[in-house]
Amino acid sequence: MSAIAAYYGGKSILITGATGFMGKVLVEKLFRTSPDLKVIYILVRPKAGQSLQQRVSQMINCKLFEKAKEICPNIFEKIRPIYADLTKPDLGISKEDLEELLDHTNIIFHCAATVRFDDSLRHALQLNVIATQQLLLMASQMPKLEVFIHFSTAYANCNLKHIDEVIYPCSVEPKKLIDSVEWLDDSIIEEITPKLIENRPNTYTYTKALGEMVVYQESGNLNIAIIRPSIVGASWQEPFPGWVDNLNGPSGLIIATGKGFLRAIKATPRAVADVVPVDLVINLTLAVGWHTAVHRPKSILIYHCTSGSLNPCSWIDLGFQVLATFEKAPLEKAFRRPKADFTTNSFSTYLWNTISHMAPAVIYDFYLRLTGRKPRMAKLMNRMLKTISMLEYFINHSWEWSTYNTEMLMSQLSNEDQKLFNFDVRHLNWLEYTENYCIGVKKYLLKEDMAGIPAAKKHLRMLRNIYYLFNTVVFLIIWRFFIARSQMARNIWYFVMKGSQKNHCTVPRSTKTRRPINSGGETDENLPKDRGLVQGSSCLTSDTGFPLARFRQSTSI
């Protein structure tokens, strides 16, 4: 029997961020491999018009949990939702719920975080640092707690080229920054943010690095490990290939490309696209939880879950594979035909954004106005370009992550655990994975029926014809403008037409043979000139010299 699966049996597990992308896959894997676990506590903030139970039901009643519900039929009874708000003191948990958590929790998986790249420093600090600090304080009061697993990101130290499995200090102590933010105005915080984050691209990566420092400083006697995944993508194998339910990571780029919105992007084509499937991340997480609880390392161990060091794939290769997939299974109602070009400097990027992104959007909005509809494409395109600009940092750089701890853990697993909790990215086939990823985006994220592929292909053919027609009209308009204003253009047009006339009308002559005879016995030399026959040629012409018919019949009746 699997040692990892057996360990989680009978345990009470607390998961933050359980309703998120990775949180759902973590919950599903636990129920599928350890159906005899005792209970999973999930911290949930109810949405407007939805109770906690309704949110849990919505989460469980999706395709992701079909296999888990077959293995664990009483899955609803083993999920205990608890109201929480990470922006409030004590995480907004009631006194009764807090007592239950303190008395029964054995394992904590801290997945909750804000992943918005444009978040303010105050809000990112609250969710990624202060909430972590409060959860650690809560964990220190749990007598039955065996392990605390903290989710960070491989890009927490993206200001470095080579990143080891260690915690790097930040220039500002987290406690001092937290104290300062409490009394500083938002305008002042916004002004000092670029100086604080230093060479990092956004507040997300900065606050995740601060969060790691808080974990290190507040760990006390807790048994803690940190997981650092890179760009988390759709599932590779479990519970089935291609499952994805959010626009984060490559999913948004795939949709924008497949729909024809994104036609060019500023990127280093040969930079490594360090994407890692979500099921590999979760398998590593559960293996780390087991290893940390059973072997109790003397210090906090960090585990990198990345692909670039072991099985690299470049952005240009990934882009070609995405386009090849959408040739076979296109998305429905595409705006333009899928195409992707890479630009390498700011000027060409601006030029492409103007010509290939904004110009078609403005033209389409003009069409919407003419048909009495509200224009929306230019606004949508602006939002997309803004989002893409925030991703440019990550698709123009490559990093080297050491994976010593991850490989060490892999070597310590039994053969059964290596199969059941596989996180070896070296076996990943990128071509197959990318194809499943695109199909998964189509089926599970956009909710498109695969039966609609023929109609989608027909739509792309229509877009292709419109593209050719539009380009032809534009060319003729521009050429007509030059002919009207340029003598050189008129001369070129004259020679082209004259050459065309010669190619289409001239045929070999023979003075002795093939003399057409008319009904009156006349040869072609005796024919009247007004019959339109050019002597020595069997091609009828008009007064302008353009051919009217290819060949005259050799005999007349």
C-alpha cells in the first residue's frame, strides 16, 4: 500500500485557498487517494447570494470530482466549510470555529494568496504576508498539528538568475514594513513601492518573498516545508488530461491566441516557458507533507517544482504547438484567425499593437456602431494588452532553479508512491501536453462542445476570405492613389499591362500553313480590317488593345 496515501488516512486537514485552481486539485487528490481521511476544513469567504454550503456544492459538482465521488461517496460529509476573511484580524474566523480548528487540525496546506500582478502593495501584503503570519500564530496553538505546508512561488526571487532551495532575505524586515503600512497613506505607499520591490516586476513576487521570511521567522517549533512552483498549467494526467478552470498562467494567452485577439507579443522566443502541470505540483505537495511529518527535518526545506532545468520547452515551441492544435480544433466565434508573432523590441511591439491589435478592434467597433450595437472591442483589446504587458517580464527571461531537495525526495519514494504521486517532469511530452491543454481550455474553461469543431473551422475559412478580400481592396485603393499621383506608377502599370497582353495574345505564325479561309474563300490577308482581326494573330482585340477572345476559329461556317 502507498505510504503517502496511508499517512493522510484518518487525518483532519486544514486547507486555505481550497476553492482556487490548485486548492481544488489538492482536495480532489486527497479524497481519491485517501478516502478514509477524517475531515477537510476549508476556509471560504461566501460570495454575494451564495452560502458556504452552496459554494462547496458548486465546487464538488464539477467534472474534476467525478472519480473522487465514486471512490468516496460521502465526500460532502467530510468537507467542513468555515467562514473566513484573510483581510480581517484572526482571519475573520469565529470563536467556535477557531476552537474546533485548534483542537483537531493535524495538517495545514496554506494555498491562499493573491496572484494579481497589478495589486497594490497594501492589499498584497495583507493577503500574502499578514494572513500567513496570523495562520502561523494559529498553527502554533494546535497541539495535534504535525506539518505546515506553505505555498510560495519559484518567482519569489526572480531578481536572481540562479535560485537555490534556500530562503533569501529581503532588504526590508517584514515586521517593520507591516507596521509602516498601517499608518502610511495609500499615495505614499504607491510612491515607495518601486523602491521596495527593487528589481522585481510586481508586488506579487515581492510579497511572496516576504511571506517566506515570515514563515522562517515565525516558524518556532512548527514542522514546516515550502513549495515553490513555477507557472502552473492544466493537468497532465490526473484526474484526466487538460483540466483547467481559470485564466491564470498560460491559459489566458492560449485563449487570446485561439480567439485571434493576440497576434503578436514581445518575448524572447528561445526563453524557457517554465510551465508545470497542476497535478505534478499537488503530487509533490502531498509527498512533501508526508516526508516532512514522518522524517521531521531539522530545518525548513524548500522544494522547487519547475520544468526548465529537467525538461525545458521554449516559448516559441509552445506557441507553434498551440497554433497547430487550434488548426485541428479551433475555438468557436474567433475574432480573427489564430496567428502569433514574436517581437523583440519596444518599437516593433508598439507597431504591431497598433496595426494588428488596435486597428482591427477600431474597425470592428465602427461596424458595431453602424449596426446599432455598443462598441466593445477596443476596450477589450486595451485590457488584453495591459494584461500581456504584465506578463512580458516572465516571457523574456529564463531562470535556473536548483532541484536537489525535489530529486532527493523522489529517490526516497517507493515504486508505488512514485506512480501514485508522480512529480517527475522529465517524462512530460510537451507536444501531447500542449494539445491536451488547448483542448482542456476549450472544453472545461470555455465550455465549448467538441461537436462544434466543423462549424468553427467553417468560421475560420470565412475569416480567411474576409482577410484576403480586405487586403485586396486596401491594395487597390493604395495603388489607385499612386497611379493618380505618380507618373512612375503609371509607367509601371503600362508595362505590366503590355506584358500581360503579349503573354496572353501572341501565338506562333506560319505564312505557309494554317491560313484561315472564310466562307467566301478569302484568306485572312483579304479580310476587312473592321472585323477586328489583327494580321498575323488569331486573337480578337478591342480598341484599347486588350484581348477579347483567346482564339478565332480556324474555319467559318
